[in-house]
Amino acid sequence: MSNSNIIEQKQQIVQEISAKFRDSQSTLLVDYRGLDVAEVTELRKQLREADVEFKVYKNSMARRAVDAVELGELSDTLVGPTAIAFSNEDVVAPAKILNNFAKDHNALEIKGGVIEGQVASLEQIKELADLPNYEGMVSMLLSVLQAPIRNLAYATQAIADQKEEEQGA
């Protein structure tokens, strides 16, 4: 294979990574050193079920990609074994899954990430991980919306009961 073909392949990989950084709602970088094959397989399964793509790229390629999408602050985290989790749909899912997995597996370390196009601190990622997922948020919203109606129903029932008592007396 000629050098120009190799360079072209590398440029395509950098463009692919750049596009993933651009298109994802949240992206997390993790050090997976120390996880065994079964643990990595379980982690990949959990991420796949949440539609989160989990890939390992050469750090040099990933550094070029983060520079291309103006996320150069992440370059410092791209050392050692680094896997990247990309989520195009759910902002919370990668943080929640990786944070929970890291609690049970000390070998997994969250190194950094991007939330909606902005480089995020580890504290912001942990806060994001503590948020409920989409279904949990919808459930909370529905309970908030139902509360006034429920209270109105209770008040109406109390008035009806009171009138019934007055008529019975």
C-alpha cells in the first residue's frame, strides 16, 4: 500500500471522528485499562442498548479530530488507552452508564467529555450522570402536571362530601 493511500485512510478516519464529535449530543472519553474482556463486553452491551457508540481510536487520530472541531482542550486527555462513547440521541445515557459502571469497576476512569458541543468538566459529567434518564424525566413531568388536577379532584370531592353532610343534617 502506498503512502498516499495510508494518508488518505488516516484523513478519512479523522473526518469520521470529527463528524461523530460534531453530531453527538454527548461524548465521553474513558480509560478502560484494567478491564477484562468480559467487563468490556458487558459495558459495550449496556452502551449499545442505549444507542451509544463505543469505539477505540488511535490517540493521534482523535487529537486531530478534536482540533478540527475546535475541542482542542480534550487533547490532554487523549493519552494512554482511550475509548470514546458517542451518543447522538440521549445526552444523559453515556454519562449515566459509564459512571455507574465505574462505581462497580474501579479500572474504568472517565477522563473527559463534551456535552452539547462544549467541553465538560468531570464534575459536570458526574452531575449529568445523576440526572434521571428520559423516561424518568417524562415521569417526573407527568406527576408535576397531574398534581393540580389531582388536588382539584380532592377539593371537589371534599365540597361534595360537605354538601352531602349538610343535606343529611
